[in-house]
Amino acid sequence: MTTGATTDAPERTAVPGTMETVGTPVGRTTDRTATVTEVVDGDTLEIRYANGTTDTVRLLGVNTPEVHVENDPPEFEGVPDTEPGRACLRDAGRNASAFVERLLAGERVRLVVGGDRRGRYGRLLAFVRQSGTTVNYCLAAEGHARV
């Protein structure tokens, strides 16, 4: 694998520990590079490949509170199903979005995906790496997302 490759052609690489999560053949994932054009929320990005095509990416393995729709407090252990609980989740969603915005807005990133696996809303499911750091992990480690 060539680090920092700018080709749109997917590279095949082995990434230990991700095969079951991304549903690819054992030991195989696809690397793609793209530029983040918009941070939709803490776990969703709009990206553009070098060839001009665009896609929506859902960060795999993490979930941040919503910012564009109402949150469901029972989904988040320990958050009461009250207006203050919902307000807390809205604020947490905004904080997660701002965190990702600071890290990724306009940045070139590497997407580690299992083929063209998509979630229920048609978004590409991926681990996102920027400057050697996996953003999915950082979101959870900094307390902005649950696994």
C-alpha cells in the first residue's frame, strides 16, 4: 500500500480487527482517499473524490447524538427521557459536530471501507483516518460518541 495515495482506484489492504465489522473477506478492506466537503453531524460527512464524484459517509462503529432531528434519550444509557435530557443530547450532538468540523473540514482523508457497504440510509460505512488518526476512535475516546 502506498501511504497518501491520491488515486480513486481502491487499494486492497489488510487491516487487522475490522473484517467482521465491515463484512469484507477475511483480512481485506478497501482504502479510498477523498476531501471532506461538509460535516453533516458528528458521525456523517459529505466527501468528494479526486475525480469529482461525491458521497455521504457514515462513520462506522460510533454514534453521536443527532443535531438535525430529535434525539431519543432511552437510546443513550443514563440520559433521562425529559426535556433537560433531550437538551443535553442536542448540546452533545453540537459538540460532536464541532469536534469533527475542527478535525476534518476541508481536509483530505483516507476512508477504510469494506467494499461498498452502505447503511440503511444509503451512506457509505467507513473508518475515517486523517494524519494517521482514526477519527471514529477519537470521537469515542474524547467522549463525543458511543460505540
